[in-house]
Amino acid sequence: MEALGMIETKGLLLAIESADVMAKCADIKILEKIYVGGGLVSITICGDVGAVKMALEAGVASIKRIDEKSLISYHIIPRPSDELNKIVKITKVEKIPEEVMEEIEEEIIEIIEEPEIQIISKVEIDKLKFEEIEDVLNNLKFYKLRKLAKEYNNFELTSKNVAKLDKVSLMKKILDYYRNSQ
């Protein structure tokens, strides 16, 4: 079933932030951005009911994390009337073709079954030579690298900053830590 989701914020920055989070967390389509007036911006999304609900919850949480007062309102309309197409163009979210889905599933299975280096704590990495550290970090999955980075107290990184870095930047920070400590 299709659903229509709307979120309204004070300011464009938070509208863009929420739209980005919504698009990343669920299989939805961003329909439009509307400047309501008085600094208010509305983002409209569509998708199946569960995806729109999950996306809106994530979008609202991202706004509240930055500035709770800037969240004006949000709402979900499950199975909107066809008459709404006169004011909002509601489109169907395309489903992933079956053959593509099978390829994705095969890749996921390979990733899950792929053996990974078991070193996952700072204490274990501290015992290695610098060259070995680089190899270990290269072979860690990104989520484990993030988890590892949070163990370093001397970093100038908070958990929030660690989450914003890509794998290469995070590895560089950790390698710089060991380079500077030797």
C-alpha cells in the first residue's frame, strides 16, 4: 500500500537533513520540497506504509537531535485518496527487480560467510607492529572500525564525529594515533 508522509521544519537546513536521513533509512521516494513561507519548509515523501512511517520517525529524530524547536509538524496519510494527486503528485515506489534482488542476496551471503580478522579491540591492536596494524584496519569491516575508534580516548573525536567519517578517514586517524605514539 502506498502512503504519503510529510514533515515540516523551520529552515531549509533541517528539511534537507531530514530528507537525507529519510531517503537513507527506508525505501521511499522524495516527492517535493515546498517553501511554505515564514521560513517553513515542507518535505513530502511516499512509499509503502511501513517504509514511510520508519522514514518519518528517522527524519523527526534527526531534526530533534539538531534543534527540537525547529520541528513544526509531521504526518502520515496511509493509502491517500486519488484526489490528492491534484495537489501532490503521488507516485509508486519502484520495487527492485527479482533478478537484482537475488544478486544482492548472494552478495550479502558472501559477506556474512566471508571470514574476517578477529582482532577487534584496541588492546589487541596495541600489541601489533605498525605495518600489521595497517593490514588489520584494512581488513576490518567499517562498522567494526567505527566501534574500534570509539575505544581510543586520546582521539579528538566524539562518537558523533566518528559516525560522520568514511572508512579511509577513520583509518587515517587511527594510523596517525599509532604513528605519533611511537
